[in-house]
Amino acid sequence: MADAFGAPALEQLGLKARFRDPDTVAQPSRALEELAPSFQKVSGARAMASRLELARSSSGSLRTFAEGVRRIAEQLLRDSQD
């Protein structure tokens, strides 16, 4: 997030108890607006996604989603080769 919004102060955000598990943050878009006033849902999501490192993500739901997409893509690739 620090990179996405040009806010170095957000660099250590994941160390705070409230944000340690991003899946438990209530109203995440509102929390993002408070932390990064320039945040807007669509452009903010794009900015964060372009810098996302799944291996470093502490979001279990994000890792599960990405794994599901990977499996579907692999199956589609196998099906197209048959």
C-alpha cells in the first residue's frame, strides 16, 4: 500500500494488530480511505493489484482465490491441448 499510494508511513501497517490479518478488517474500503485519502475503489484496487505479491500476502482468502484461478487456468490449458 505504501507504494501504491506514495505514502511511506503505510510501510509498517501490517505490523499493527488491526491489520495483521486483512481478512478480518471490517469495511476495508473505509479503512483504506482513512489511511490513504487519495484511495478510490477502482483506481486504488488497480494500484494495489499491480504491486501485489501473493507469496507475501497475509490474506488467506486472497491466496485461496488465486489458487482457484490458477487451477482453472491450468485445466483450460489442458483442455485446449486435447
